[in-house]
Amino acid sequence: MKPVNILSIALVAALLSACSENKVDDAAQLGPDPTLPEIERGLLPTLKIAEPADWDGRQPIVPSNYKITAIATDLNIPRQTLILPNGDILVAEGKGGNAAKLRPKDFIAGYFKGKGTSAVKSGDRLTLLRDSDDDGTYETRTVFAEKLNAPYGLALINDQLYVANQDAVVQFDYQPGQTTASGPPRTLTELPSEVNHHWTKAMTASRNGRFLYVGIGSNSNITENGLEVEENRARIWEIDAESGAHRPYATGLRNPTAMDILPGTDQLWAVINERDELGSRLVPDYLTSVQEGEFYGWPYSYWGQNVDSRVKPAQPDLVAAAIVPDYSLGSHVAPLGLAFSTATMGDKFSEGAFVGEHGSWNRSDPAGYKVVFIPFSNGKPAGDPVDFVTGFQGEDAKTRGRPVGVTVDPEGALIVADDLSNTIWRVTPTR
């Protein structure tokens, strides 16, 4: 398709997006019981370009008793980070995916989404950052490993470093203080990667270090490529960290993009990117505990038993069994990061979850583009989300950054990967 045609169709899409929409208040879609409006479907999905711009001396906004610093810039699409035992930070850099564009909608959506991404080349590597004198400046920067295949998820178990590439979980031997890998990676287990509409492979380790949990997104928005390409997709795998043997841990999760274990427990939590093309206020992305052996709805239903009639044949038995998620984050905010806080964060941020929201494309008014904090009590979300890092999208409607992975370090800092400005941000208390 010629660029001029894409632009013409994109203009039509923008005009159609301005037509009638269910005006549900965003606040009504947050929390355990979100308002779900009527479905709105049209010839084209609702679209809104995230217009990129340079920071030009600006920086993200944090609460008054915190400060934010760029500790690494000019990276090659940073996605997720891992704090190593000695305080070093590993950054996974890369971009994957190889899904064919089969429909006019695919070209249009691809054009809009591409406008809001970095133009730099995929790093396909791990970069190590070190602050040798603990002054907040990471003066050492090395390539820890390269020639990887769109690395995303990271986990460390004892002396083994695990990396979830888009096609396999690989592992390196690791000793504290290393600035480069001591050899090439070894493959632990291969992951589904054919077509690869949702390529990111989120990963975390169980508290006892026996298992790895890997999120494998669907191969489509809503099975438009056929159910056969969804085999072993839209689920979380539990992988034995020694043998690589794996099994489905939970299913019906359209795109699990980040995971963490709730501190002091063995409970796995995840953030999920839900389906598109049902309107600006459907379907809410969510944060949820992940229950072993349970089904969460995709593709047949959303938010429990709300049927998606686009999927044929219907599966009423599966819909009836679908788990209702714990906490709605709002529609199309695209959560890509999850990290539980610790007491070192202080103030009202000591118990809860930080979520990096990459930001929307499938709604007329942008949403996300920030890091939020979800307060917890007794192991469950307990209150409204609190904006923690904002300003990625300014009042001028320009987008200067897009948060992805978030990580809490032992010193009480929040590490935020920004894959639009290719920056790692560090948020610390000023008290």
C-alpha cells in the first residue's frame, strides 16, 4: 500500500473516530468494578497518533518529595530492567515481531502505532549500568551481551541469569561484578514465535527459584488470523528453571506484558493488555493475581462473562468459567511494567504496585503515558491509582517518552525504562 493511501485512510479514520462515542468517565473504569459501556464497532478502529517530540530540557514529573534523573540515554529501545545483587542495572534493549499485515485495518493501525515509536535500530542486547560510588551517577556502561533476539523479560536465580528472547528463554552464568557475559547463552526452552503478533515475553521467577513464569501474548487482536495460530499463546507458562520443562500455568490472558511476585508471598501477579477495536472505552487493561489452572476469558469474553461476539464458534462453557480480573487500569492504557514496592519507598508508596503505562493508540483521547501506583492492603489492591511519574505526554499534546518496565531497587528508587526517548529514569526520595 502506498504511503499516500495510508495517510488518506488515516485521515478518514481520524474523522470517523471523532463521531459518536460512549463518553464514560475514565475514573469510572478504574478499580475492581469498572463501568463497561456498550460495544462500538466501525469500519475502522478508533485511532490517535502519539506525536513524538524531544525532551528539550524538560523531564518527567514526580511527587514533590521525589526527584527524577536520567541515568542512561541514547539506548537502543530499552524495555525491561533487572537490579543485580551488587546494585548494577541490566537493561534489555530490542524490538521484535513479525506478524503479517493481512487486512487494511492492520496497515492503518500499524501506521498509527509506528508514529509513536522510536526510529532507532533494535539493540538486541543487554546493557549493564553501574554506579561505583553510590552517588546516583551510573558512570560505567557496558554491553553485557549482544546478538540476542528481541530480549524482554529478565530474571536472576542464584548464579543463573535468564533472558526471555522473543523466541526462547536463554541463560548465562553470572557472578556479581561481571560487566560482560562470560560466554554465549544456552537455550533453556523455546517459546512460540511463529507470526508473533505480540512478541514481548515477560518473565519473573518464583520466590523459591524453582520456576520461571513467562507471558506469551496472542497472535492476533481477536483470532482474526485463525485459532490455529493461537496454539500455546495467550497464556503464562510455568517453566522449570533447571530442565526447561513447561506447562500452561494460566490461560485466556490476551497479552501478559509484565509480572511480579507479591512480596512475602508466592502469589504471581501480572498486567494484561486487553483487546482492541470495540471503542475508546473498551476493553479495560488490568492488573490481576494469576490463579493456577484458571482461564481469564480471551478470546471469547472480557472482564469475566462479557461475550465478544466476533469470535466464532462461541464457547459458553469457557465464558462461564472465566475469572474476573482484580483491578482495572482503564481502557487501552497499555501497561508494560509491573513492580511491587517495598518499605524503602517510604510515604504512601511503601505497599503497592507500580505500573508502567506505555500509552494508547486505539482511542480518540490519549490515556496512559505515565507510571501509576496502586495501593495494596492485605495482599489486594485497596484504593484509587496514584500518578507517580507523569509528563511523558505534555499539554502541547507532544509525546516525549513512553514508560515500559519499572523496577524497585533496594535503595528505594524506582527505575523506569522509556522506549521512546531511549532513556532510563531513576526516581528517588529527596528526604
